[in-house]
Amino acid sequence: MSGSHESADDQNVSSTVPHTLDDAIAALEKANTNASSRNTEDATTDANGYKTFVYDPNIPGPWDPGYGGAPDEDDDDEDAKAPQLSTVDKENQPQKGPLPAIDEKPEQTSSNVQDQPAGEDAAIAGEAAEQTVGVAQKKKKKRKPKSKRGLAAITGFEEFYVDAPLTLAEYEEEQGLYDPEIPFTQRIEVAIQRFAARRHMDSTKKDVFDKYLSSGGIAGGPKQFSGGLNAADMSDMSAADIALMKAIHFVDVDRYGGSDAYTVDFEGIAKNFFSSRLPQHYDLTSVNSAKDVQSKTNIIRNFLNYLLHHDVCPDYKDQIFAARNICDLADRELPKTMRAQILFPGDFQTACSEIFGGNCRNTFARNPGWAEGFESEFGMHPDVAQQTFKIGLATQTSDEMSKIYMEQSNALDIQMTKIYDVGLEVTELVHARAEIRNFYEKHEAAKGLKSLGKLKAKRWHPPHTAPQDLTEEEREKAAKKTPKAAEDIYEFLIEDYILDTCFVGMKMEVTVRELSFGLKFFDKILGAYCSFYTILPNEMMDGWRKRESEPLPMKKRGEALLDDDEDLEAANGVEVVVPDDEEAPQWDEGPGAEEQAVS
């Protein structure tokens, strides 16, 4: 058969394939028009006037082979309702089965090669024809697992997280980065930069880490005048140089007078940060204070472990181990000190203050009527104060003190002899004996009161206060003196539930009041600190700024204007006349002023 004649099958195939873009668009418009007109007869109208079309899969549409229009509704013959296909349609009807692979190409024959469009029109026509059959689904992009994105991503601060073992290449690289011959300041800058790059820090973690570094004299922020890094620059640089250029934390040697003024002390910085800096910047007095403290100590512990794992500073390894022990100690002590500041001074100390004229005197405020049933009373009722004081004195003081109290009480001769602020270090905690606890639980007079124990402490000089003004002889004498004298040993009656928040070695600042019969109490606590409370000179450098070598231009101009009247006139455009002393205006002081002055 020659190429000029076509069979019936060839004609059918060539008629179903669009030859040009216009033919494809026309086929789509015709299919949509037939579909909308076919369903118009089956439409139902609701109360709002909207039409609803019901799709019947048994009724063929323009996309079905051999569609000849909607069947007649009056025809009861089931065969008549089915679509009628011609012989040619049946032969060309696609067979059910798996779809061909994407890479497979249909076999080219003389019937499907001829008269097919070429170039861009062929591609567009092919896309349009594909839409009449079905749209292929696009591949979905694979999302990262939840463990690698968002807040659920691994941060590196998990409880049991450890860094992976180093490969040989990483080990050799870090041997060059952390060579002991390299100055410590450069090694620690590179280590901080690489640690921050391998950890996922939110705003809170980053803030805690920056404040810890600031405690150690390491400033944060980009280095000025270092320039940017591009591929050409980094190609000629070593890994150590690149890490050093990318570091945003650096040792500010100018702040402390040069690198010779530095002292490397990991343990001292940890003590200062957890005992002084952290309580100042964060509220750790909540119910979950233990969890809050642990979340912050874990950041510093993680950094110290990184230094050990990567052998950043083997010459200070002992100090790093000691600093890590301070993190463990802070987990135990810091929440207790925060809780103790809330619970002190306690009921017995408040009762003494109410009775003998302390800070809590006449501070009782009864609940208003609308607040009945709520514990909103402030201070202590005088009757409750008397009951608390007398029962506590009878159960915990010595017979000698009780005898002196009775004698002075009868003579109305009880006085407050001393009032002073003092620093104390807890040396011993004595809880109430079993018989005393039974008395408070069963005796009617002690109903509603808390059992008392004893807190013993010695004098302690807070490092943040001014040094005592002593002569050399007095200072030597004080250094040799041991706290065996009665005035250097303090004993306070404290409730047992408050003693549970205290520990041996805890530091306190309180206002102590002494009574004439020998009892000491405090009704005001100025602060409670960990046993390792430390103050460093670094804290005084917070907010320090280097002074300009010469005044700024605006400042120089202002000083010149104040010194030179001509410049002031030129700047303001106003002539300034300064009268001489002889031409000074005379004020009228009224009649009789001279007579009063003479008299």
C-alpha cells in the first residue's frame, strides 16, 4: 500500500490525535461543552437557587469511546442504556492493564508517524492530548524526618548525647587546630566556634552560653574590620585560619590590659557564673527551679565535655574536670538557695520580730470579707505571735535562757541590745527530736504550728561587700582568731521544713537582732548563696567600652562653641552681647530697700 492511501484504521488513528495546537484546544473545549450540556438535564435546584449536578458513571461521556449522546430515559431496554461501540471503536478501545513505564516509547509505524506536528507545536499538542486522558502525578519532595527539623531536631544537649568518635582525618585536622604550641586564646576561639556550629541552640540556650563566656572575659559579636570570606580566599587558607576568621566569640585582650593580664581558671569561672551571674539574670524561684537550673548547667557541662573530647586544651584538663564538678554541685545547691530566700525568716523569727519591735512589727493585715477562705494575710497576728514564741522558747531553748527570760519578762525589762547586718556560713543543721515533733502534732496548744529545729552558723565576710577598715595589727589578729568565741557562733530556731532547704556550707546575709536574755533572731534575709559563692573582677567589666582616642567630631564642635563666642554666633546666626560688670542691669528692689539695708 502506497503512502498516499490510508486504511480505515489509519484514518481513525489520525483523526483521534490532534495535529496542531489549535486542534488540541478545540478538542478540549468541545469535551467540556458536551459534558456541561449532558449534565444539565440531571440538575436539581435547591432552595437557594443553586443547581446541583449528579454524575452517573453508567452514562458515557465525551471522553468515553463511541459516545453518541445521552440515552433515552423512556427506553426500558438495558442494552439500549449501554454505550454502543462500532467495530472500529472496539478495536481501538484501550485495553486494561498496567501503564507503560515513563521511559518506554511507543512503537512508531507509518500510521502514527505521518502528519504528526513537529517542534514546539508537537510538544504542546502532546501535553494537551495527555490532559484529555489523565494528568500524571508529580513526585512529592521527601521531607526531613521530625528528628531533623523544627523543635524536634536533635540539639546536642540531650541527656545521653555524646559526640561521635573522631575519624582519622578529623583527628589529624584537630591536631593542627589545637596544637599546644598555639596560644590558648586562639585555641579556645576556634573551639567555641566549632562547638556552636555542631549544636542547635535556641535563644535561651544561646543567651546562657554567651553570658558564661562573658564571665570568662570572652566577648561575643563579629570581629570588626576582618572582611568577608569568599571561595578564592578560603582556597588559600588552612582549616585553622578559616575557623579563626569565622569565629564570632573572641578574647578581648584590650579590655583587661593585654594577654599577659589573663589567668586561665575554668573552675573559678564556673563558680562565679552559677553562684552569682546566673541568679542575677534568670528567675530560678519557680516551682520547677530544679529543672530550670539543670537545663542551664547542662549547657556548660556539654561545652566542657566538648573540650575534653576534642582535646582542645590538655594543659588545663584538671581545671575542666573541676569545673564540671561545679556544674553537678550547682544542680544540688542552687535550687535550695533560691527556695530558702522565699521561706526565710520563718514563723518563729517573724513572731520575735512582731513582739520585740523588728521589721514585722504591726504589719498584720487581716483578710477582707470578700477574701475569706484565702491565705492572703500579711504579717502575723499578735496573739499567734505570742503563742508561737512561747512554745518555741519552751521546747528548744536551754533552762538557763528560759529562767532569764521569765525574770526579765516579769520585770518588763526585755530589751533589744544589738542590730546589725552580718554574713553567715551554715555549719550545722539540727532537726527537731521525735518527742518535740509529737508535742507539736498532738498538743492542743501547739495546734497549727510547725516544729522547730536549730540552724548553727559562723561569721562569713561576703566578698562583694567593702573590706573591713582594720589596721595591720587588727588584720593579723583577726586572721589568727578562730570562731570559738560566743559572739562568732550563731544559733537560730528555724522550722524543720525550712531546714530541709538548707545545707552545710550555705552562705547567707541577714539582719540579726539580739535580745537581752541571750536570744538571737533575724527577720530579714538579704541573700542566700551556694557554698562555692565567688566574685570575680570580670563582673565589674560588664558594659565596658573603650574610650575614644580623641573626641568625636560633634563633641569637639560642641566644646569649641562653648569656649569661643564667635563660633557660637556663627553657628546660631545671632549676635550675643555679654554686658560688662559696669553695665549690668540694676534691679528695682522696691521702696524702702536702702533703708532696710542700712538698718
